[in-house]
Amino acid sequence: MQGLKDIKPLVKVPDNSLWMLLLSIMIALLIMIALYKWFKKPKRKRKKRLTAKEIAINALKNINLQDSKQAVYDFTAYAPVLANETQKERIGTLIDSLSTYKYKKEVPPLSETDKQAIQKITEELVHV
């Protein structure tokens, strides 16, 4: 019996389980609130992107024939987008004749025949 040693008393183990439970509940609540806000936030409506044809139609409708240089540049840029094969030939010849209004610092006002030709082709292209 002399070799036996006495049983030691119980050791006090710190109990943090209550704090861990509260912390895990708070984290779960925060995650739930974040998910709720994420899914409930109003969705931004996407703007409808305009196609190249829609942009060309809008630009041709709004050509200002008083500003001859800008009118010729706009017509040159947007008319071929809307044109079919037969109209492209007519537009090509008109663009060639309108080159006198481009690439210069000061340009004369559009002649009546050029204005009428631009308006006629623009009306054909826009109303197709």
C-alpha cells in the first residue's frame, strides 16, 4: 500500500461554451441579415442598349442641316449602316459629292440640291 499515491483533486476547467454559443448565434444572425439584404435589395434595371441601327436612325433623324460640316460627317457615318446594296451605291455617290464639305476648317453652307438629296435618302433609310 505504500506505493500507492493518493488521487489528486479535480482540476477546474474553464467553461467557455456559453460564450462560444452566443458568438456562433451572433455570427449566424449577421450572415442571415447580410443574405437577406443581398437578395432583397432592389435590382437595378439594365438600360436597354441601342443597336447600331437604332443609333444610326436617331442620328439621321436629328441631323442639323444648318451645320453643313457636322451634317455631312453624320450622314457619312450613319447612312451606310442602314442602307441596303442598291442604296449604298447612291449613298456612295452622294458622299463623294459631299466631300467638298469635309476636311476643311471653314466650309460653305449646303446647297439646296445636297440638302434635298440628304433629306430624301435619310427619309428612305429611316422609314424602312
